[in-house]
Amino acid sequence: MFYILSKIIYALVAPVSIVIILFLLFLLTKIKRYLYLAFFFLLFFTNPWIAQHVMAWYEVEPIALEEKNQYDAIIIPSGFVINFAVGQQQRTNFSDGNDRMLQAIDLFKRGISSKIIYTGGSDTVFGAYEAEAKLGKEFLIKCGIPDTCIWIETKSMNTYENAAFTAQMLEAKDKNWKQKKYLLSTAGFHMRRAIACFKKQNFNIDAYSTDIRSSRSKNTILNTIMPNYGGFQAWTFLWKEWIGLVVYKIKGYI
């Protein structure tokens, strides 16, 4: 119930929802203040310069690792893989958040760690999908990661559960897991909430930020003043994380 409620709350207060609600209020009431506010927020949220600088302020900065930096496992939280049918064939589909997986593959190949833990169930309210960690493991094996080097957790549906259920899995597999060192590979804008969840579950864990969005656009005139969807998208990610931080703090998840 909490999972569904959190999705509804976010949908109502997301940046695009705010603009739509203000336009609807103007149409229903004819009060011009709502129309002015709608255009103001539309221009504000689609301004790439503002969005990029706020994103840069909030993202956890990436770090450089060398082979001497050793970890017992790299943890990949879910949120970017689903499967769907194409004729009689099941296809695995990746969103643009898959950088956390690609970076984990790179880290494994460079010898930073000899184990990958993929945590994620089927993060959906409607439809039947395979657990994301299962799909991710299949892809990792195709990329040359040995089956024995991949552990998966397949029940979690959000970041809190990624951490809590991974801790439960490790408790069953290795009683000394709390003394080991882990590396969390996830998006820079998601890292604050994610790392807080894992530390709450007593992980000795470092942050390895991926999918760095504040460095995607160059500071040209067009990228500074011309409205675009990229600004809206950045604010959408940030809004979701800020709401998540508040809710998780209230629930005691972090």
C-alpha cells in the first residue's frame, strides 16, 4: 500500500504535474494568476542552465578507482531494466539509467572486485515482469561475468528494500558480511538516498556515482537560455529524490 501511495503522491507533485494542474485551474476558474504561474514554472523547469547547476549541486561527485582499491562486492540497485515480448521472443529493455550496470562491469573487468550483487524485483504496479535482478544477471553473464561471481536479490521494489533485502540475503550467505567492504554503483542524483539506506542496514559501503547528468551539456548559449525537455527531466529526477528523502526519513528507512 505504501509503495502505491508513494507513486501516486509523486505523480501529483512532479514538475510536469504542477504545470498541468495550474493550467487546468486557470481553465476552470479563469483566474489569470494560475496562467502566469503555469508559464513561469514551465520556463523555470525547462531552463537547462538552472537544472544543470542544481543537479551539479545535488549529485554525489564521481570518484576514480585503481586496481589497488579493492572491494568484496559491487552492488547494483534496480531501476532500469524490464522485459517485454516481441512476437515469441522475450526482449530485455534498458532505460538510460543502465550506466550503473555498465560501470559495474568495467569495475569487475578492472579487478576492483570479484563479485557483483544485483538487487531488484519487479518494480511495477501493473503487468507481469521478470525480476529485474534475474534479467540483469542474464545480461551480465552475456558480457562475460561468470555466473558464480553474481549474487542476486529478487524481491525488492524500492531503494529501501534493495538495502534491507540484500542485507537479509547476505546474512544467510555470509555471517561475516558486515565486516566486508562494498561499493555502491548507482546514479549520482540517486546516491544520497541509496547510500543512506545501505548504511542504515549496517553496510560498510562507499559511493561510486554513475550516470552523471550535470556534465551532459556544454555551456553554450542554446544550452543556457533555450528551454528543453532535458531541464524538465533533470528536475523530475531531483523532485523524486527529494520527496523520497523526506518520506524515507519519516519512515525511518534512513
